[in-house]
Amino acid sequence: MESFISMLNDTLHINGQLFCFLISLFPILELRGGLIAAALCNVPMWQAIPICIAGNFLPIPFLVLFIEKILKALKKTNFKPVVKFADFLENKAEQSAPKIMKYKTFGLTVFIGIPLPVTGAWTGGLVAGLFNFKMKQAMIATILGLCMSSAIMTLITYGIPYLSRVLGLSFWTVAGAICGIAVVVIAAVIIIRKLTKKKKA
């Protein structure tokens, strides 16, 4: 993703803030791509975070409101590539839905908040629109999810490179150390919870 964004930046030659906003608008790239673009363009972190959140959030209300009508219209064209694209979007929503619908708003928040290629606000909005989430519920989950995703991606795009420079270590050494600490903390929390439950029993 980083090489693709770098190529786009070299081709377009536009203002860094506008570039990361535009990248955040697009499916797949979304906020995660926007923050990578912001770091590549040396956009200050305090500017990059709200710009990328706004860019990623902007299309989602329209997606939730109109996705069913858009898919129906695409299928009515009877043009095979267009119909296949509509079916692909529906299938993608159906595959993601069980993970989300089990926990509703919380599930949608976490799904949007984990910055992976198959997750994000666009897929979350697709599921919310097709599976009849209330608009308020979908928007709260989207905003919280984008805040969660921005925290993770800011650590990756700004935090780790900064620590790498300060400590004089490679990016992957610092990233590995942070992941190791996170695993230890999560394991400790799980063990403490299990011990607490045993004592109560």
C-alpha cells in the first residue's frame, strides 16, 4: 500500500493535506491509507488525524442510506460486469455480517476500528446499510471505529518511526517490542480475569 500511495503522490503533486484527505475517501485505502500518505507527505500528526477521519467518514452516511437502492439499480442494468460487481458487494457484506451482527454496535465499531484490508468504514457502512442498522447506531459505531483505527495507524505511521529515531533502533525492532508488550499485557489481563473468576466460584 505504501508504494502505491507514494506513486500516486509522485504523479499528482498536490498539497499533502488534500492528498491524505482524498486517499481517505477511497475504499480499501481509507483512513489507514490516508495516514500513511500523511506521514509520507510530512503532514503534522495533529493535522493528519482529523483530516483522515473526516475523509473516511464523509461517504459513509450516503452509503448507509442509499446502498440498497444503488445495488438494485446496478442489477437492473443487466450488464454482466455491473451485475457481478453488485453481487460481489452483497457477498462481501454477507461474509462480514455474522462477525458484526453478533454484537451490533460494538461489533461494527471493532470491525471498522481494526485497520485490515477486509475491514474498515466502507465495508462496515455496506453491512449497516444492507442489514438495517439505525442511522444513529451506524454513525456512532463509524466515528468510534475511525477513532480506534486512527489510534492504531498513528502509532504505526508516526509513533514507531519517532521512537525508532530517538532510540536508534530499526522500525521492526521497535514494532516487535511494542507487539511483545501488548501480548504480555493481554495475556496478563486474561490470566487475572480467570483467577478472579475462580476465586469467586
